[in-house]
Amino acid sequence: AIVRDITERKLAQLKLQHNQDLLKEAQRLGQLGCWELNLTSGELYWTDEVYRIFELDPARFSPSYENFLNVIHPDDRDKVNQAYTESLENRRPYDVVHRLLFAEGRIKWVRERCNSEFDTSGKPLRSVGAVQDITKQKLMEDAIAKEGKKFRILFESISDAIIICDMEGHIIQVNHSACERLGYSQEELLQMSPADIDTP
């Protein structure tokens, strides 16, 4: 009976370790770390992936809320602190995107989500959150926005009337020349299909 008990305990420990290893690997692949803040003791716990995202050495950095704010881009600190403070006051989760600034001027974008637990009187007890590195996504969005701006400038500079429709035949884009030649405003044309247009 003793041998069986030790074996079952060992198998349970191995399974737990395996699950923890899988979770670490999933966090690494998703560039998503987790943290927990005990609001009674002030103790802040970070998973390995949070340290990696913030590019900090766990042996040399002591996680605390104040130290966490210090790693955030100076221009974003108030926004992050306000989001967290208001989430405690309103007892609602928060979701905020902000930057990290590194010594050489390099910037990283992260998304933070957090949910807090409260006692029956409404006093906050614990906050649990996640932080994800979204730098690649942010750079891609910025590049798309820049290309979109270039397209819009080119689109408006063409002297011919241009109308773009979707697959259902609804007008989704018109340039200034189209509005002038057809005698409709952009708002009017975007509510129409080409069949609705009375050409002059």
C-alpha cells in the first residue's frame, strides 16, 4: 500500500510538472506572460515569459507595482496606472495597450489585461493579469495605415472618376472626381449602387 501511494504521488508530480512545462511553452510561443499581484502584501509574481517580454533578469529584478511602472515608457505610465486604478475603483477588468522603452531607444508594444478579486466589502484582494508582446502586430498595423494613406492620396489625385464596389455591388469607395462629375456627395454615393446613379 505504501509503494502504491508513493508511485501515485510521483505520477501526479510528473503530470503536474509536464503540465507546467506545456504552459511555459505555450506562453513562450504566444509571447503571453501572466502575473499576480497580492494587494494585501504588495507581492507581485511574474511568470518567466513576463521577464522575457520586459527583458529583465529575474535574479536582478524584484517585481513590484512601482518597479513595473518604471519599466513602462514614461509617456504611457500615467495611462497604465490610471487604467489599473480605475479598474480597482470600478471593480471591472481593464485592457490597455502601452509601450516599453529600452536603454538604446528601442520600443516594444504590449497589451495588458487584468481582472481583480474583492472581498464582500469591496476591498481589492488580488489582481491577476496577462501581458502580450504585440510589437510585430503593431508595426504591421502602422505599415498598413501608411500604405492606406499613400493609396488615399493617389486615389484622390486621379482626375478620372473612380468608383469601387464590393462583391454585392455596393459602392465602398469613390474619389473626389467621381463626386464632382456625378453631382453627388461622397456620403450619398456610399449609400448607393452604380444602378442608382443618374448620370448627367
